Amino acid sequence: MSESTVCQAGVEQDAMVQNPDPLVLAFCCNWCAYTAADLAGTSRLQYPPFVRIVRFMCTGMIHPNLIIDALTKGADGVIVCGCHPGDCHYIEGNVRMKSRAEAIELMLEDFGLEPERFRLEWVGASEGVKFAHVMRDMTRQIQDLPPSPYRTD
């Protein structure tokens, strides 16, 4: 086998490297997304054990610095789950989070992070199946990325 073939095989192998055990933080609003997570659990729906749920009263209370801090301190991904637009218990908290999400997406590039490491989803209290599906999808998406450059384990 020639040296160029070995190098090419190494490059192809590097392209397939995945992040097998990603840490995904799910920032969930108390009234809808956290309730959906509870419903997923009580319904025995499976989602990856790499997801860690952090409950907030409202996604509108999540400052962009919390998300950037999580990502720069080792989380491989952050997903924010809140009430559907128009259903926020704090009137416009989810609308506030949506505008902040756009700013967060711009900041990710400044920190050298892929935009796929952050996601915003609307999940209603009765949507346990959707919650489990979104967590599986987000985890798969993160597993396809290399480990976070900020992760130190």
C-alpha cells in the first residue's frame, strides 16, 4: 500500500469520527417543555442518557451568556425548549427567546463553534413523544460533530 493510500485512508477514517458520548443540555421551560419531558418519562419513551435537563420558569429568562457559557465550559450542545408561540405563560417569553436565539447563532461563530450545537424548539406540555424525538434528533446531530473544542474530559 502506498503512502498516499495510507494517508487517504486516514483522512477518510477521520471524517467518520463521531462524538459517541456527547453532553447535551436541554434548557426547558417549566410549563410546557419540562412537563413534556415528564410525560415522556412517565410514558417510558426513550431518549439518550446524554441529555441533561435544566428547568427554567420561562425560556424568556435564559440569557444568551448561559448558553455560551455552557458551550464554552464543555457541553457539546444546548437545546432550548419552550412553549409554542402564543402559549407562553409569561405572555411573550418565548418570543424574547426567539430573538435571542438569532443573536446566539451569530455568537457561535465568534467562539469557533458549529451552529448545529445550538437549537430552539417549541414543545407543548402534551407533546411527550415530540420531546423524546427532538432529544434523539439533537443527540444524533451532535454525535455527527467532532467533540466540542472546549470539552476537557
